[in-house]
Amino acid sequence: MSLNSIYELYQTMERDNTIVSFRSAVTKELLTSVLNIMESKLDSFESSPKTRKKVYSVLVECLQNLYHHNDNLSLDNKENKINKYAYYSSILIISNPTGYYEIKTGNFIRNNKMKKLEERLDKINELNKEELRELYKSVLNKGQFSKKGTAGLGLMDIARKTGNKLDYGFLPIDDNFSFFCLNVKINK
């Protein structure tokens, strides 16, 4: 990375009022550390207990999504466009622009899982508040869990808690993987 690139990155983080950012493998220890850091930071500069609770709660859901749903990259695929150090890697950026918070996440997803996730996100985004609450209750009452021990409530919970649509996209990497980007806006 050039020295100019470092400064450009700094300027972007300063402009967006970035609180925390990392690119790393998501482990239980990292989750605990990030949550502790954010709890401390929110306590020090966010005066509204309701906003602190909402940001923290949405952050927990976002981190759990990264932890449970980051697809492992194949290190033996020497032809892929992904750096070998990206194995298990995800990105998290938490910022505080004027008037709201943003939690941005990114992780690798197998292309064969993309359509199902996109359909789920589109369904969540098309529902109003009441419809989303009913869907959430319905999924919760069915109690069906995936192999990873999740019931698929995380994205619905994020949309419910923020009251905002989920901004997302998929960036193609190679024939097997894409990079899933999620930007969650939390109003104060």
C-alpha cells in the first residue's frame, strides 16, 4: 500500500466518522473484543440509552451473521482471484455519520447460496413493519434450526430493530465465490 493510499484510507475513515473497523477471521474471541470495545465507546459518546441498546443489539446480530455464515475459501484453488490470506476473512466497519450509525459487513459466500440469500433479503425488504413482525413470530414459533444452529432470524431482527431496509450487494470473485456486502443504517 502506498503512503498516499494510507492517507486516503484515513481521510475516508475520518469523513465517515469510523469508530471501529477490522478485516479478519471472525472468532469467538474477536466477537467478544469488538462487543466490549463498542459497549465502552457507546457508553462514552452516545447519550441515548435507547440508541446505545439498539446499536449494540444490531451489532450482535451482524457479528453473528459473520461468524456463522462466512463461507470458507478453498486454499487449494490457485487460480482464484482471492489472496490466500483472505481465507475465513470478513470485514466490519462501524461508523457514526451525523444523525445515525452504520454497520457495514462483508464476507465470502458460495455462489450457489447467493440466490436464496438474495430472495430472503428482498422478502424482508418488501415487508412493512407489521408484516415483518408476523414473519418473525412465525419463524420463531416453528423453531426450525439450520445445521449451524440458527433459525434465520438475524436479518429479520436487524430490519425490525432498525426500521430500515437492508442495503446489500454481491460482488463476483470467481466461479465459486462472491463477496456479500451488507450496510445497515441505524437511526438515532
